[in-house]
Amino acid sequence: MESTKLDAPEGITARVGWAPGTEAPDRIRQLTKTILAEELEIDAAFIDVSKEEPAQFGHHRQPIAMVDGRAVPKIIRTASFRTATVVAVRDPGLLIGLDIRDRKPDEAALHEIRSHSHLWGDDSAWDSAKPEQLVFHWSRVQAVRQADPRGISVRPEQVKLDPPFSRAFTPDRRGDYKLVDLSRNGFVITLAYGVPTTE
């Protein structure tokens, strides 16, 4: 599998990997081991990434890394699309979400995006947006939903993005999510992160 380290914000390490004919769980394990081996300065053979836990309500399970039978104190988040996977690792104390998708959407994807998402009070920009702009927007919406502890209970149309696409807001949550574009090799990749808040 080919993989590339992504230019994530300080405190977050991220890699994207792709390989035709591979399964997402295999790519997740390999990328997670590569990241942690570098961070912990140990051989990847000593890292076990076989256990999983629910990340939050309504989201797919996320890996737990073990070394010598003990869980590594890192939060691991993943996203996959067809033959590509992105993995991000961070210390506890920060909410993060990831999304990856094809830069060129098909008609079904465009219909879904237009039905469930919108810009922050600028319908004219939304109506004239090109397909690639819509995909960048949708990827940010989905990354925010993965970062938010409420998961899929936050509907796509409830995620509000400011026009530069650098921040996002969800209902009844103080504070915002920062948005980072990590796109590579024909894939749109978005990282959303924010500090947990008490409501």
C-alpha cells in the first residue's frame, strides 16, 4: 500500500493510504501502525491494532492500538472511500473527525449534497457552485459530524460553514470546529477538530 503523511495541525498526525484490491480494515491497521511506530519510536511489529470501539453514537467503530497488552493512550479516527483510507492519531482532549471522498462526484452524490447541505446564509453561491466545490463543502460537513460527539444525530443541514470553509458550527454547541483541507491524489480529505465543551 502506498501512503503519504499529511500536513495536519500540531498535535495530530495523519496519513492517507490507497491500494486497489485491499480492504479498509487492513489499510486502517497498517496506517495506524505506521503512525504509532513513528510517534512511539518502536517497531510496528510490536503494535496490535485488532480491537475496536464505537467512536460515538451512530458512527463506525474506531481502532484501539495495544502495545504489550496495554492500550496506547491515543485517540484514533479513520475514514475510508473505495480503495483509500485516512487515519488521524492524537492525544486525548480534542474532538476530531475525518472525511475522504472522490474529487469528482457522480450525479447521485451531487443530489444528496444539494438536498442536505448549504452554505452559511449565501444561497446564491450555493446555487452556482461547481461539483468540485460541492464535494469540498460536503466533505467538511461530514468531518464535522464525525467530530461532534452526537454523531449522526446532527443532521447534515444543521452543520453551518462560514464562507471561507475554515470553521463550522453545530446546534446547541458553544465554540466552533476548525476545518483543514488535507486533500491528496484525487481525493478530497477534510479534518475537523475542536475543543470539547460543556453544555
